[in-house]
Amino acid sequence: MSEGGPEEARGGDAAGWLAGPATGSPLIPERVRMVVMTDPRGPAWLDSVPGLVEELARRWGLSLGRPLDHEGYTSAVVPGETRDGTAVVLKVGFPFMEDRDQAAGLRFWDGDPTVRLLAADEESGALLLERCVPGHSLRTRPAEERDRVLAGLLRRAWRPVGPDHGFRHLSELIDRWSAVTAEEEARWPDPGLVREGIASWRELSRPGPDDVLLVTDAHAGNVLAAEREPWLIIDPRPFVGDRAYDATRHLFDVRERLAADPAGFLRYWADLLGLDVVRVRAWAFARFAAEYSESDEWWRWAAGMARKVAP
């Protein structure tokens, strides 16, 4: 996350864009505003963001630049510098369930292979992060390079946690997503397939002895070019669970390659990750079959893909 030098905004709203509610501010990309407004807490959060950004800039001694029009859906992201010239990113995220433990996860990984957490505001969940420079995403690289880099980063991230780690288990996330899908039963593209997917999801997500801390939202858009390392993961959503779950997010970005040779691509991808292809295939089926989508067209496509990758 790095585009241009920071405009001076320390201790006030000198950059201009801090003034007024975030509903009409470049602080909040339009897609973030639309997602947040689906939640009853959305309007109040949007209105609170400019004041929070200004207060944190004073507290942490930041010079802030123009907000980034990033590709995420849940946060305001502002580049800046600390008093000693360290390049940083201030991230203020909406309090969605999936993001709750991001600060704890970044502390756990401590910059390997993620960006470093420099400070956190526990009350709001705002994070001060190491800024990736030059900051372009892994999406800019050729397809097979994206595969190799992402697989290598994930293998480094997967580590067991201690008995008192405090992270939630993946089964909690799957139970929540299953409930969301169940609420949309009238829209299911193939009821039998969706029911089978939900059952597989719940079976696969049970706690196991080899569980590790997962990134859960690992895709090329969440990997940025940096100086400290060639590539770093941003925006992890940590849960403890089965490594093979982390293989699934990338599949949404390689749909054409996956559709052309489902068995071959899953075998290749599992090998890069050092995982059992049977387990990866089971997770891929469950996620394509059961995951809710606002788009009927996409849900029909996912159902077709679930049939192709079915164990």
C-alpha cells in the first residue's frame, strides 16, 4: 500500500478530506460504503471515521496522505509517515466478525510473512501497519508466479498455536457462513448440492490435532510488493483450523484455469502447498457448493464448479 508521498495532516485536517462525514469523503471507497451500509451500524461508523482518523494521527504523530482507493471491502486505508519518517498505513476497519482478531494475528506472525503491526487502538480496532513499498499487488504478476508466491507465503504462515492462544476456531466461521446460506434457501441453485456442501463444510471444519493459525483470506490482491521482503501478506483474518481451507480462496481468482482442468489444477495447487489433494478437493467442493452469494449468476456457476470438483 503505497502511492505518493503523504500530505501534511498531523494534528489537524490540513489535507481537507478529513472534514465532514465519511459518507461523501474519499476516506471511504464506494464499495466499502455500500457493504457497510448493509449493516445497521453502518451509518454511525461512517460518520465516526474522519474524527477517529484525525485523533489517531495526533496520538501516533502521523503525517497522512490521500486515502487509498484499495480493493478491499471493509476498511478506510490511509498512507502516511511517523515523526521519524517511517512509511506506514493507518487502517480503520468496520467491525465485521471475520476481522476481529487481525491485530492478534499480526502480533503472532510478527512480520513473517505478513506486514508488521506497529500500533493498535483496541477500542476501535484501528491498526497502524508497516507500509509496503512499492506496494503493487501480486495480481500484477504472471499466473504461475502468483501461484508459487502465494503458496510459499501460506506455508510460512501455517504454525501451531499454544493452548491459551485466544483465537477462534474455523468451525465458528463455518457455522456462521452456513447459517447465512441457510437463510437464503429460496435462492439455492441446487438444494441437494447446497445441503451436501453445508454438511461437508461442518465435517471438514471440526478441530483436529494438526490445526494451525490460518490466514483465511489469502489471495493475490492481499499480497503486496515490499522492500523488507519481496512480498508480504496484508489483511489476514486469523482462525485456527485445517491448512487445506486456506487453499480455497485462491480458487475464486483462477476460475478459468480451474474450470479447464479441475482435477489437474487442484493436484498442482495442492502440491505447491504441500497438502493432500483429497483434502483440498473436499474443501473446494464444500465452499463452491455452500457459500452464499448475492449474485444468482455466480451461485449457479459455483454450483457447476462444485459438481466438477466433487470428491
